[in-house]
Amino acid sequence: MQKAMRSKLQAPTAAPTAAAKKGEATREFGGTIGAALLMTVSHGLMLYLWMAWRFHEGAIFHPAGFADIGPFFARAWEQIVTYAAPSWRVFGMYWAFLFVEGVMAAYLPGIRIKGLPIPSRGGKRLVYRCNAISAWWITLAAMAVLHLTGVFPLQTLYDQFGSFMIVSMISANIVAFAIYFGAKITGNAERMTGSFFYDFFMGAWLNPRIGPLDLKMWAEVRVSWLMLFLLTASAAAHQYETFGLVSTPMIFMVLAHWLYTNACMKGEECIPTTWDIFYEKWGWMLIFWNLAGVPFVYCFNSMYIASRPPFEHSVPYTVFVFALLIGAYYVWDTAQSQRNRFRMQLNGSYVKRKAFPQLPWGTLKNPRYLETEAGSKLLVDGWWAHARKIHYTADILMALSWGLICGFDHFLPYLYVTFFTVMIFHRAGRDIARCKKKYGKDWDRYCEEVPYLFIPYVF
């Protein structure tokens, strides 16, 4: 059995080095207790948000009092069983989507990009096939045909949202267990602590692959964001079917999620150099949020708009929110492009792309950078001359615009930007701690050169 699994599911690199197999020096996210808590809360959050827009018009809901706690959970359970029960049909559709996207990721033509040297693999560089932009447009065309012919109306995703959500949660947990134990069986586990809950949460396998398919890259790019856009499109289809129109706030959400998804697809070649790909192991944290959390949580604002009678804002307010989205998107897209293309130029993997849209100032010519004793070069040009995490600031502003377009009737449309901001600050803290450890005094020099973290001349 072990030999059979090795032949089907094994990273095409050398086994982890002895140093890599040693435990993590520090535990993040609160260690074992924090990992177990985050896994529990993530499931509860998805269910709560679904019930909020499905049954409570997007409002916060809670037990009426101490005596109502039992009945409160009984009502919630009845709603889940009645309106979100998984079915084999939904399982089939969800896994068919994963399979088709996986086949396209593995076999569609695309440029090949080398990732960063992997310390735990003796400096080896994995090769990634970057064809997401083709898969993205093929998927959009296929979904349009299925919708217009009535074979699979897009509003089906909205109508059966609860079932698809539960199926995605179950599937994500199954995949997480399979990858964790697959890593143990095939000898690909690395940087383990000995705590099952923590190691399961953070992951055991760095770069699991099935043949030419890199599972982590596929889930990070193809599944999460593409599914998010389809869910938002389904909300728009539901609104049109129900009310005969698509409101401006709904058009805004379709545009917002199209921009974000398209950016991930057109810039896929930049992703192999990111922290998630070259260092974070593919554990429950990444698997669950890529296969379930990101699409079904981040679409809340779209579902909130679709579940209510169509509404509009004043023209000045609407123009402001659209301008905030477009402006923040431009900074986010070009900042990410500047940094990742700088990295790619340094390691010789940069390839000029023409995927739409290629924004001005996305590539820096002869950029300024700081040399470090660690051998890395720190970019101090373009957007990165003004703030060390300016892309996070732009990301937060885009998330804020998603809330603003929903108005101010309820708090939950702002839960995403709240959650996202907390996550970003935590991630920035992780980045800073890692960089201080890696670069030492060179990091102090870098902070003197670029003194602001998020907002130029402010913070």
C-alpha cells in the first residue's frame, strides 16, 4: 500500500534534509491550543455567516437569553439539516469542478517558471506550469454556455449555497487528512513538532504533487479565487432572476471579485516566489481556506446584497466607493508585480507577459535595492520605497470598499475587512519576526531606508 501511494503522490524532489525534519523552532498561532481553536472557529464562522444572510437579512443574531441557548443551537441545527444537507449530486459537482481545474492546471500549455530555492530540499528549485489565465477564460466561457443553455444556471450555486458550503468543508478536511498522512507515509514530512493538532494545522508536506499537478499552487490560485467569482456571479444571476435587474452594488461586487481573480490568474507566474508556496507547508490552514473558507466566506457581501431587495446609493457615494476600489486595486496589482518581477529578474525566471490588463509601472527598470549579508536583495524602489507593506494597505482598502458598497444597515458586511485586517497585521508580524531573524542588522538598515510600514508618512 505504501509503495502504491508513493508512486501516485510524491514530490519530484529529493527527500527533506535531516535539518528540515527537525521540529519547528517556534510555534505560531498559539501553538496546539490555538491551532485547535482556529480549526473549530473556522467551521463555526462559515456556518454562522451563511445563516446570517440566509435567515436573518445579514444581521448579527444570538440567543435571546440564557434560557434560549439550547433552543438557539437546536434551531441552527434544524436550518443546517433542512437547507444545507450535503448530497451526492453536490459532491459530484464540487469534485468535478476540482478535477477539471486540476486537469487544466496540469496539461494546458503555459510558461514554465522556477520557484525560489527551497532550503529544506537542499536549495532545489521546483518548476511550475503557469497557465491559469487560459484556464480562467475557458472556465468563464464554459460557465456562460452552461448558464445560457440552462444545463447549469449560475443561480444554482446561490440556491444550493448551504449544501455546496458543507460539501466544501467536508472535502477540505478529507484532503487535509490525506495530505498529512500521505506525507508521513511517503517520508515527505518536514519541520514537525510532535503535536498532532499543530502539525496537522500547519502541515507536514511542503510541495505535494500528483504527476505534473502542484496541489498547493492549484488550490491557491485556481480553486479559491475562481470559485469566489463564480459564487458572486451566481448571486448576480439570482438577483436578476428574482427582480429582473442587477443593482449597482451587485455590479460592484462582480467587478471587485473579477479584478481580484483575474489578477491572480494573469500574474500566476509571480506566485511561486511567495511565502505561501516556497515555505508554508500545505496543511489544514491553507487547504481548508483555499478549498472552502476563501470562496464561501469572502462572498458574504455578494450574498448579502442578493438576499435583500435591490438598493442603490447616491451617485457621489457610489463614485467614491468605485474610485476607492480601482485606486486600491491599482496600487495592489502594481506593487505585487514590482516586487515579484524583481525577485524573478534576480533568479532568472522573469518572462514578460501580455495577459490583460498589464498596468503601467508594473515592472521597475534598474530598481534600487539593498544588499544583505544573507545574500538576498531588499527592494527599496517603486511602491516599496514608500512603505514596507504597502500591498497590504491596498488589500485592506479593497476589502473596506466591499463593505462600504453594502451600506451601513448591519455590521456583518464589514466582518470581512475586520477579519482580514487582523489577519494582515498578524501576517505582517510574522514577516517582520522572520526577516529580523534572517537579516539582522541589515533589516535595521532596511527599516531606516523605508521607515513606514503600511501608510507612507503616517504609519
